[in-house]
Amino acid sequence: MVYDKGLVSAGIWYNGVLDTEEPVSMDGYVPHRLPNYEIGDKGSDEDMIITPKRETAAAVAQIRVNDAAFVRRSDGSWTYAIVKDQV
């Protein structure tokens, strides 16, 4: 996440504020993927996790490049995607 005049920081963001700063390490990291999905597939209810906003923010903070994620589209649907870049 980029904030404060271009300074880059990683951690848990909640309501636009860095709540907990955490070091980022790629040592031994294996990307998270769902084997039954292709990019652009609509997400099924069975694969969606509903959590309080603070828990969701903490989970989003853990997503890294090449991880899978469901992205909410302008029509309200959720589709499977792979994270290609982090700013």
C-alpha cells in the first residue's frame, strides 16, 4: 500500500488507516490457488467466506502477488482472479 507522499508500507489496513504494520517476506512462500477455478469464473457460495470487516481487512493484507482472490465486479458479482501486482 502506498501512503504519505509515496512511502510504501505493508500491514493490516482498516478503514483506510494502517492498523498494524507487518514485515513482508517471500521466503518459503507458496501462492494460494483454488484448483477448480479458471480466471474470470464466477465464485460459488461454498468458496466465499463471510467475516467481520476487521477480519476481512487482515486477510486482504496477507494477499501477495500470484495469490488467487475473488474480485467484486461493478455488477455485484464475484469473479476468480490472480493478483499480478501490488502497489
